[in-house]
Amino acid sequence: MSEKRVYLFGNGKAEGDASMREQLGGKGANLAEMNLIGVPVPPGFTITTDTCNEYYKVGQEEIKKVLNDDVTAAVKHIETLMNSKFGDTENPLLVSVRSGARASMPGMMDTILNLGLNDAVAEGMVKKTNNPHFVYDSYRRFVQMYGDVVLEMKPQNKEDIDPFEEIIEKVKEKRGVKLDKDLSVEELKELVVLFKDAIKKRTGKDFPDDPVEQLWGAICAVFRSWMNERAILYRKMEGIPDEWGTAVSVMAMVFGNMGDTSATGVCFSRDAATGENIFNGEYLVNAQGEDVVAGIRTPQQITKIGSQRWAERAGISEGERAVKFPSMEEAMPEIYQQLNEIQDKLEHHYRDMQDMEFTVQEGKLWFLQTRNGKRTGTAMVKIAIDLLHEGMIDEKTAIMRCEPQKLDELLHPVFDKIALQKAKEITQGLPASPGAACGQIVFHADDAQQWNADGHDVIMVRIETSPEDLAGMSAAEGILTARGGMTSHAAVVARGMGKCCVSGAGAINVNYHAKTVEIDGVTYKEGDFISLNGSTGKVYAGKIPTKAAEMGDDFKELMSLCDKYTKLQVRTNADTPHDARIARAFGAKGIGLTRTEHMFFDDKKIVAMREMILAEDAEGRRKALDKLLPYQKADFKGILEAMDGCPVNIRLLDPPLHEFVPHDLAGQETMAKEMGVSLETIQRRVDSLAENNPMLGHRGCRLGITFPEITAMQTRAILSAACELKKEGKNPMPEIMVPLIGILYELKQQKEIIKTTADEVFAEYGITIDFEIGTMIEIPRAALTADKIATEAEYFSFGTNDLTQMTFGYSRDDIASFLPVYLEKKILKVDPFQVLDQNGVGQLIKMAVEKGRSVRPNLRTGICGEHGGEPSSVKFCAKIGLNYASCSPFRVPIARLAAAQAAVEE
């Protein structure tokens, strides 16, 4: 661990810089960097992320001892630059205490503003500023934030509003005012007293008066917030390791609540929802930063064009907008000019879209934060391609800027335009995060999780969201809030998740106790359906049908860039012509897995399949298989035609036969009737198929070996379909894959049947088809003896679902009973069925590739398990020299981007 725990910044100098994210966190590193490039930043210091990890090892008292001298000296550094003194009653310095991990985690950890206030300091500040309203507004905010974050005074149950907000609402109601800023000095003083009394009553603790005690309480609370429930959940969702820790940045306070020449705001150098190259953001006059992101007051737009767009959506005339809701560009033109110049400077410096927080104190602009902004999948692609066109980044950087998983959002459905015209619009909010969402109303995060687990699509409706709602937001299809702007918590987090969100819908009245929302006199209850259009901010009653999204030019250009650099090809797993066509449209270079068993469940096919299973001898099985043959041939013909000119890897029958027979009495009675046999005969045969461990039983190549007529029928169907297509002038490219090989001789036996049948088919059609015979490596023994198997197999396809199952000894169907405990106790970092285990399963794959190619140098290898669409797994496949990865159709673009990134990273 680095011995230096505290890094100073201020007055154009800094001990850190942007490269030190690991030690200083994103916020601390960027505060240092902004100082170095001449951006006005209040002075301060950052305590390292390593110290956070040390805090969890040694505890609060020990960490205070080791930090004490450094923090005392760092506070003196701020005092010198600000020409004021921490805790002084005549010339007091106040500070903010903020979190900041190396990865952006908006709203997940805690911040405390206005720290250093007590009754005596407040009186001293009144004398110094002659602005008692500002002082007591800051004081009540400090007590509220400190009480919440450090002393943990929070709502006692989900129906309750924040205890401090409850007190504020009562005081405002008594006075008859709507906004916090309209409270008088006496009422703000009263709030400070009421807040402190409530804290004492609820927690049994007195509010600390000593500024130094306050500072240590806040620093340790920020460290604690690294392990709060919402931060843990967010890290899990974003793949951020627990051991990274958070830094703590302590800065001199600058005040946006000192009157009408002061303001606070959040801005983006480009549109985080659409990617449009337009400076945008929101600000509030006479407010502090929390007011903007918490959504307590709906803020005004920074730019004139943004303000005009907002007014148009809200149905407000240009005349009314200019008077009542002016943009910062109009109301504070000089400040706006500075802000615009600095945001442009920061974007060019970081060469990426910036998310910035700022405060204006009595006409002076200060920057409190900049970071690479969270963005939707659509914005991610557009910004990367635009920055490439603008010459700010090169092609490889454009590829690396895009997160493979976020491409999923671009493939999400949109509302059907015709259905949308007929839909009933019930209210309008801000288009905070694009997309189409339809679901049943729920009001609380835990309900959203439960309803979602029960199979319901839900829309979470809140007055405003807070970080505690993260799990519910993740479970919901969309989020609707009454308060908050385009930079509120709901908006920022929804965009980061790719969730549809409409915020600031002021016409909705939410009642958490009654679980209702009233909109223009109509009451909607929990469970009622509504639909959200996150691209326009419109809310509709009922369900609106959706349709597949269309890919734009930026997406197509990104995919072309991927093709330029990638070495690993991407195929798809497809069992129908429809799936094959979708995947091909997304750029799949062939099919890596067609599962023939999925074709047997149509009414007519399942009857013939069951006849085959019931047959007493090979002759009986052949008769039943003859009925299946034309169905199989038609299925294969459709898929080969959809993938004309591309390889199609078809797996012979894999699952155990018991999966094709009914196990309930009603199903068995129906089967007996259809087959014309007794119920007892059916039950006897079903019982005879039962196995103690069917996944390791009579399945895969074992079926083809015991019933060779199955292999012969399937080969005939595949190659007959290919011959017919070739005669029609097409170019079919079938590959026949033998599943579940563990021993070379299993493959040899099946290969003989395939070749014999192929010769018969080619003789019948009078033509030949080039095709390959390969195998699926999914048993560890096959990987260990791959050099022997490669003497017969023309290609390997790694079935990583079964290979993972057999390598770990975990049943995929039963892992849910212990996986959560393994993840919680960190025995496993991730679910090995979702993310390839590179150290175990991955080494078997690597060894099998090397052994196979030692015998057959041009051996083609691919992966076709669920891991084929998971980015880190795809990158591993590229690294060890596989030729392709195969995944479900809608994950093809994700795998293509991951494969290109793997090539760029080399």
C-alpha cells in the first residue's frame, strides 16, 4: 500500500493528476487534473482509495490516528488558500466531503455539504456575509445531510417520506409556501432546532458541535458508504470489484445559495441520452448541488435552445418561458460564456463527453467535478463515431469507447407508430432516458423486485428516486417520477442502466400509503398498466404494442470498424430460419449451433418422435423416423437457405429421450390415445427411460451409437436439404457435429454412419456437397485427449455449458441453491455459467486447441455455449486463437464488438 494517504490540490497546483484514478478515485484525479489545466476548482485534498481498504481492516479509531497529522495539515492548506479558518467564529471555513471511486458510481455513495457549522459559527457567518437567509439555509442543509449520512436518520419504512422532509413540509404548510427557498430566516432557524431535536429523539445522539468531530464523522461515513446496500448492488451490476474502495475528497465550500447572483448546476458536453453534439444541462438559482440531482426542485435549462425545447414539450409559450423560466444563457450571459468555454476545453482535454458539476457564488464560477459521462447505448455509439469524424479520437479508440453490453440497448423494441397514434396520452414529463416501456404500476423498490420475480413487467412510479431505489429500478421496465430534471438521480441512473425513464412529470400525484397515482383527476392503482416513451417524455394509459428497433448509420459504421480489426468471427446459435435471418442482418458469419431437438416439439413431429421412442426394435424405429425425415429435411432446408453461402453447424440429437415424453397423467393419457396403445404401455416406457442423472446418462453420441438409425435419418435430412438447394443454384455449407464425445471411438463409429449415409444421398441426387464432420468438446476427457480426437474431427466446437458443468461438478439446474452464498462469501466472483471460468474451463479449452492443432494444424475451433455472447469470454476465445464464437442472434453485435476490442487490445 502506498504510504502517502493524502494528496493536496488548489490554486492551479496539485499533487495528483488524471492518471491516478486508482489511488485518488475518478473525482479526486479529475479535481487534480482540472487544477493543472487552469479550471477554477475550490482547494482541497483527497484521501486515497487504499485508505478506504485500510479502514475496513483496522477500524475507525485506528484510521483516525494514522490520518490525523496529514488531515490537519491538509485543512491548514485549504485555510491558507481560502484565507479563512476551519471552526473560527469570525472568519469561518466550511468544507464539503465527497466520495469518489475509480469507476463512476453516480449517487451510490454519500456526500456532506456545509460542514463546519454550529450555532456560534453560523452567527459569525451572518456578521461576515450580512446574509442570514443564506447562512441558516446552509445550516439546516448541513444538519439534514449529516443527520442522514453520518447519524443514519432515515425513513423507518418504505411508505414514509424522509423524516427531515416531513418536518420541512409541516413548516412550509404552516407558512403557506411551496418552495424551501421561500422560508424566512426565523423558519430556517426553527428547522435547525427541529432537526436536532428529531435526531436526538430518534438516534439518542446529540448533534456534534465540534467541526473537527464533524469532519471525522463525515470522512468515516463516506468510507462506510462504500459498503452500503445500494453501492454493493451497483458494483455487482456494473462489474466493479469490492476491493477498489472509494477515495474521499474534502474541498472548501463554495455556495450557490447566496442569493440571485448564485446558482448551482449539472451539465453535459453532449446529450447523454441521444449523443447529439449539443451542450446541455440544468441549473437552479439560489440553490445547492443536491437540489439539482435529488430532483427536489425541477431546474431550468442552461442553454437557450435547451430551454426552448423544454418549453415546447411542456406546452409553455415562448413569452412565458423567457420571463418565468429563462436559460442561464439568457439570465447569466457572462457566466454562461465562461461555462461554455470550460466545458469545451474539458471535452477536448479528455477527448470524451463530460458530465460536470459547477457552482456560481456571487458571480464567480467554480467547477466541483468532471467525469466521462454515463450515457445510453445509442449515445455511446453516436458519440464514439462523431468524435472519430471530428478527429478527436482514432478508429481503435472509437471501438474501445463502446461497451459491448450496452449495445443491447440499441436492439430494444420501440413503440409501434400506428398503435401509438391510437394510444391515450395521460401526461407529459421530461424524456430522461430513451426507449419504450410498458408495465404494471408499482411504487416501491422491493415490490418492483418481487413483481418482476413473479414474471410481471413493471413501471416504478415515484415522487422522486433516491439511490435506495436502485434494485427496483433495475427490476423495472421503466421509471416515472413526479419531480426531477434531466440530470436528477432517476435520469442519470436510468441512462446508465439503459432503462426507459420519464422524470419531472409534475401533473402526477403519488400516494405511497394508498399505492395510487392521480393524474388529471383519474386515479391509477398498483397493478394498472401504463406505457412510457422515454424519447419524448409522454406517458400513456394501458399497454402499447412494440416492434423491433431499426439500426442507424452510426451503429452500421461501428460494426464496419469492428470487421476491419477483428480476427475472431461471430456466428449465431439458431434453430429456425427466422432466427438465422435476424442474426445474419446483425452480421453473423454463419451458424455455430443448430439444436435439432428443438425442431421435434411441433404437434406432428412430436407424435412421430414418440412413435420412435415407443418402438420395440430397429425396424419400428426406422418406420417412425421415416415419418420424421421430411419434417427434418424441411427445417434444415429453411435454415441452410437463410444462411446461404455461410457455414451452418448442425448438432445431431443431444438430449435424453425422456425429454420427449410426457411425465404427467393427462399427457400420458393423450399420448396413449394418439399412439393407439394402453396407458400402462406408455407408463412402462416412460419409467424405463428414467435415469438418476440424465445429463450424464443416455444422451448425445450415446443415443446415436445405441440407435444408429437416428444418426442416419438426421444425416439424410441435412444432406438431402443441401442437395436440393444446390440444384436450385444455392450454396449450402452444412457441418455435421457429433455431440458429447469423450472417447475417440465414439466419434469414429458415428462418422462411419454419417459417411455411409452421405454416399447414399449423393448417389440418389447425382451430386455431391462439400461438408465437414466435427465434434462438440464438452467432456473434460475429450479436451485432455484432443490430439487423438482431432485425427477424426475436422473441427472442434466447445460446448461450454456442459464443459463448465462437468469441470466444476456443478449441476446447472441445481446451482441456484448455493450460488448466491458462494458469490456473497466470494468463493466465486461470478456465475461460471454466465462468465467463462478462464482459469479452469478456459485452460481445458486452450489445451484442447493446442493439442488438436498439433495433429491437424488448420483445425477450426469455436465456442457455442451461453458464453459466446459474453464480452470477457469472447475476448478470452480470441486470445487463445479460436476461429469463432457463436451466440444468440440479438447478442451477435455484442460479440462482434468484444471480438474487435480483443484484436485492438493485442
